[in-house]
Amino acid sequence: MKKALIILSGGMDSVTLLHEYKENIAMAVTFDYGSNHNQREIPLAKLHCERLGIKHIVIPLDFIHQYFKSSLLEGGEAIPEGHYADENMKSTVVPFRNGIMLAIACGIAESNGLTEVMIANHAGDHAIYPDCRATFISSMSEAMAYGTYEHVRIVAPYTHLTKGNIAVIGKAMGLDYSETWSCYKGGEKHCGKCGTCVERKEALAEAGIDDPTDYED
């Protein structure tokens, strides 16, 4: 009996999580919050769910783009270039994004008789994203359990793994990472220079995967 809902962006990490735990996942939720790259990610999230026969829904969160401050919401030219852990990458933080998404996912899970919400946060996120850290995830999970009749909890198996570790898992499953999206600029091709593109390159190299990504020249 499947008991999990997954928050699925269409990026490397959540797509890997989707495939690794497909036997336990009943539903996938993608949030369209107006980021530069949402429209590049969403079709890929849908693609993977269709292949696996997993129900997929897209939930618009227009208020985030309207009221929140983040370079992720301001057009590709606003995205800083450099390494993921660099100080300037803090501008890409969307305040409490994971908290909002997890809360909504929790309600959807309980409404569908599910007891787990899966999220693909990982150790590489910890440097600049407070709502990806283990302390936040465990605290949010506890709050969700207290706030639901069925004690819905978060399952976040990648919390202490690097993106490279995750890519190794994907490699073992034969995943084609060209069918995922990372670039925060959201152009026709990956820019290859923003923090998440740099991290993508490093992860694929660490896993010994020939990078299939189409980058800008």
C-alpha cells in the first residue's frame, strides 16, 4: 500500500528520489511559485510521473512571486554566478519556501489518506538554505505529526548526502539526467555558470557520469 506523497521539482535530486522510492509513492506535487526555472522543470516532473504511472499535480503559488523577495523570482539576469556555497548565492533563497510547500503537501497527503511527505533536500543545500537543514526538517516533521490526525511525517533520506552521492544513486538506476533541470536562470539551455549549474557539473563528475546537459556556449 503506497503511503507517500513527494514534492517533485523536476530537478536532479527530486527525480532521483521519485525513482528510488517509486514503489511507495502514490502522488507527486510540483509547485509553480513563479521562479525563473519553474516552466523548465514542470514538464520534466510530469514526464517522469507519467512514465512511472504516478499521479502528478501542479499547484500554483502566485503569491510567492508577488510578495516574496528573491533573485530566483526576478528574471534570469538577477541570478548570481559562481559556486553554490558562495555568499552571493544567498540572494536565491526564497524565504521559508520549503516550509510553505511542506505545509501544503502535508494537507494534501492527509486529504488523500497518505502519511508521508518526501522531500529531496541534501547536504549541499545546508550552507545557504535554512529550510533544507536537518534541524528544520525534523522540527517541521514533528509539527506536521502534531497537527494531523494521521500523524503525517516528513521522509527526507537525502538530508545528509551530497548531490554527488545522489547522482551515484541515479547512475545505478540508469537515470538520464538530461531529463532533469537545474539552471536557476531558466533559459533555453543551462547557463553553466550559476551556482546550481556549477553544482550539477560537480555532482555528475563525482558520480562518473558523462554530463549530458546542454549548456550555453
